[in-house]
Amino acid sequence: MESTKAASELFAPIGGEVTTVNESLTADPDLLNEHPYGSWIFRLRPSNKDELDKLLDAAGYKAAFGED
């Protein structure tokens, strides 16, 4: 991922193959901030579908990290 100040890697919580990249974010990266639960960066074909069971939804993330 790149910004005007830095470039860094993006880490995914599961392994797999990137099949699609959301090109609309290249032209308008603010879409991700405007709609964090309705936007996506890439689509991934998981290499191990069992890893999907360990992912958190928004409520689970808030519970795990104490955010209100």
C-alpha cells in the first residue's frame, strides 16, 4: 500500500492467491475510509479454507480489542 508519505506491505489474515484487485481505489483511495465495511482492497482465493473459521466479523473484532 502506498500513501503520499510511505509505502508498506499489506498483510492478510489468511494465506491464498489474490484473484482481483479493486482498481477503483487507485483513483479514489478515500473510498476505503468512507465505507470501511462496504469496500474491499482485493479478493483472495484461500489456500486453506479452515483459516476462514478463525476470522472475526466487526462485532467480534470490537469484542476482542475492547472498542465501542
